[in-house]
Amino acid sequence: MRAHNFSAGPAALPLPALEQARDELLDFQGTGMSIMEQSHRDAPYEAVHHEAQALLRELAGIPDSHAVLFLSGGASLQFAMVPMNLLGAGRSADYLMTGVWSEKAYAEAQTVGRARIAATTVQPDKRYTRIPRPDELQLDPDASYVHITSNNTIFGTQWTSFPDTGKAPLVADMSSDFLWRPVDVRRFGLIYAGAQKNLGPSGVLIAVIDRELAARGRTDIPRILRYDTHISADSLYNTPPTFGVYLVRNVLRWVKEQGGLTAMEVRNRKKAELLYGTLDAMRDFYTAPVERESRSAMNVVFRLPSEALDAAFVAEAKAHALVGLKGHRTTGGIRASLYNAVSVEDVQVLVGFMRDFARRHG
């Protein structure tokens, strides 16, 4: 029996995507080799590469004005690549602080040039429980770009609508919620997302960048760190994570078969409503700290009356094949990640366990 996987990342993958990889592992389309053994310059892999790009364009509505890149290094490398490419000399960039990952992105930008905090919702205990309101944004109209983290895996907050940044390009780390619903890609100068939440396995980073913005990027940095290098080479400047891209392709096929991003949003909102509804109905036992308007549909965080009960909840859940529920090491508590591959049935099993646990321990 497969586990009910609520891990924050690497996370659950759709079973059909894994089954296809299993069936093709030793012999990919009659080549006598695994896709892992194919040269990234040969036709079999290039077909997978281009199909994955085309599926991303189709599903996310990515216009020709934006390039689709497969990169390595995860979001952590992008924390540095973004300012290295886009932070102009003598200018600054705005960062909207909503959690640990935006803090890390801001810290990297400071090593490259001038960065400023244009909004923050950090609490005295260093936690975040909400997204900034529009009237709290103090944006510099001349900023090189404005950076946000669209979803915050550790604290369970999420931007439900994106800020108006004027002429400054909007840059978004969407590692944990890219493709959970449709968004207007044209509003963004750059979207980057580690694959290991909604898109595939760890090791692949997807970047969607406005071609004109990339062309204006700095040229006094190493070529491999320049977006325009990877655009001109179609993400084949160096050897990409080929097996990871193949699995991303499989996942994207599954998303399309499910009805695309409109269907994904319906499915994801149903899961979130089910879990938050349970928490709200049992607020005497479970505490959900995030303000209602900022609740993440991807990462639901909550606590029990004591740390001892938190630990017992995680242990008992694991015994029932409910895994990945321990909160982040910096915050404790419980965290259930509801990425695309997590089913409504998985969440129904979880809330059933939650009700039983509260009855026995409340």
C-alpha cells in the first residue's frame, strides 16, 4: 500500500507518472537504454525536453515573450542568480518579506548589491502569520525588480493576489505553488520554481523569464549564471538533469489528463477547504495560526495543545501510513502539504485520523 504522503518536499508524485517511469526505466521507446543513459544531445532526450517545455507553455499559458528554462541548483541558486543578472549598478531591488525563503533571497541579494525590505509581516517571535496588505507595501518605483515568495512552506501563508509593482518587474519564487492554479504569467518578469513540490523530483529548477528582461541582464558575470546563456542554448548549455526533466514531462502529462490548471485549482481548493474546515470545527484542540485571508492552499500548519501531543500525533499518523506531517524544524507543530499529487481521498483519511485522535486525546 502506498503511503498518504504530506511531505513538504521532495513530495508526492502522481502514481501514473511514476508507473510510466518504471515501465520505461530499462528501455526507453525501444532504444535499448534508459532515458538516464541517453545523451542530452540525442533525439530521444531532446524530444522529451521539448515536450516538457511545450506542455508547460500550454498548461500555464506562457506567451512567446517568455522563455522556459530547465536549470539546476534549486531556488537557493536563484536567490543569487536573480540579483546577479537583474540588479543594475547603482540601483536597488525591493523584497517583500513573508517567511524564511524570502529572508534567504534578500540576504543573497545583499551580497550582490543594494536590496531593501519594502514590506514585512514578521512577528516579535520571528514567525509570520499573514501576507502584507497592499497599503503596507512601500515600493520603490525605480527598483530593478520586486521579489516575492508566492507561498511560504514553513509558516503556511500564501499570496492570493499579486502586488502591482508598476514598471518594476515582478520576480516570484513559486517553488511550492507553481501550477496549483492558473496565473497570468505576463504579469511577471521572472517566475522560478524548484520542481520537488508540484512539478516533479528534486534536482530540476524551472524558470520562466521575460526575454527582454533577460537580454538586459548583466554580462560581467560567469556565462553559466546568465539567463541569456541558457535561453540561447535552449537549456542545453550544459548537461541538464535529464531524468528529472523526463519525470517533469510525465507529471505535466498527468496534469493535462486531469483537465489542466483549472481542474487542479478545483481539486486543490477542495482539499484545503476540507482540512481547514476540520481545524476550524475543532479549534478547541487544533490551533491554526495563520490569518484566514493568508492561509496557504499548499501547506497547512497547525498545532495541538502540547508538544508532547504534537509528537504523539506524528507517530500515530505514521503508523496509519500518514507520513510527512512533522512541522519544520524551526517551528515545530504539524504541517500537511497538499500539493497537486495529493488526492482528496488522502485528505479525507487525514481528517478522519484527526477527529479520532482528538476524541481520544482531547
